[in-house]
Amino acid sequence: NAGVTQTPKFQVLKTGQSMTLQCAQDMNHEYMSWYRQDPGMGLRLIHYSVGAGITDQGEVPNGYNVSRSTTEDFPLRLLSAAPSQTSVYFCASSYLRTGHNEQFFGPGTRLTVL
Amino acid sequence: DQQVKQNSPSLSVQEGRISILNCDYTNSMFDYFLWYKKYPAEGPTFLISISSIKDKNEDGRFTVFLNKSAKHLSLHIVPSQPGDSAVYFCAASGADGSARQLTFGSGTQLTVLP
């Protein structure tokens, strides 16, 4: 199993450009999520999904869109990048059984917006 | 206002000694707590967790203690090894529908000196 994979590893954008961060998992996890990590602030939840066709907002959703057409993939879209979106982005997934399940994280995408 | 706080940004410990990482939370609806470990350029990896119905959970060299009345948890690593040097994040989640929405602390950089 590859686990959770993210592409690209690094990206530099200019203000106003758009891009999609890719995330895929091969563990058949129902739950997938996107976090951003900023210095001194830990990881903050952007959007999450409990299954194909179902998405919802997390703590910091503004400026980001998501969709979930398959169980495996959960892309994160920046429609018009801003310098405030410079961050490290992590995708995570887990099962959706009753009880609590550890989330598995991808290696991250480091995004710089100039 | 941060609901999960790790007030020590860094901690240095001699190899073989005990490392104690602390975490405080403010939301009384949190009922499950996790510790994640993160190496540079990698995603966080799950380390250990504890439910609010317990006050201690042990896994090898790692023990997590929970004091619900003080809204405080701690991670003990005994004995500490140089490979334990990493950033440690405390995370919390609520019951039922919010079980997989993790709220993270800002992290503590642990350095184990040989």
C-alpha cells in the first residue's frame, strides 16, 4: 500500500493564479481531510469528506474548494491564490467506523504564493 | 482562541532520561486525545491516544496521562532516544460526528541529546 500520497511536493504560485493540490489514498478510507500547517499554529482543518459526493467545511475553508468524486481522491483547489495561503498542506484519511480512528497523513505540499 | 495549547515550543533532554511533553485544552466537549509525531519534510504519524474514560494509556516507551479535571494531558517517553527527536503535536476530538475532526496544538520540538 502506498498509503496517502500528495502531489506536488513543492509549488510556487503568483497571486491570483489557480491550482489543484492532489491527494489520493489506497486504504479504502471513507473519511478524508485537508489541513494546513503554519508556524506557531499547528494544523488547522480546511475541508473534509465522509464519502464520495459528501464534503463539508472545517475551521479555515475560505479560499479553498474541494470535491470527492471517488473514494480514493480528494483534490483541494485554490481558485485565486493569495499570499496568506502560503503554507504546508497535509491530506489525511481514516475509516469511518464508530469510535475514534487514527488519521493517516500524506507527506505534505509546501506552497508559496508570491 | 486556541482550544488545544502546547505552551512549550521546545524541549531538550539527555538520551536515556525521561521526556515529558504537556498539553492543555479548554473545550470540555473533547473526549478523545491523540499524540502525533512529525519529522521534517514528512506528514504527522500517529503515536498514541487516550479516551476520556481513562487516565492512562501505555504503549512501550510511550505513556499518555489524562487529567480531566485540570483539562491537561502529558506524554512521557522513557527512556528517550535520539530517534525521538521530532515535533510532537497534541490533538483532540469530540464525540460522534466530530470524532474525526481533530483540533491540534501548535507542537513541541523535542531534541534528545546523545
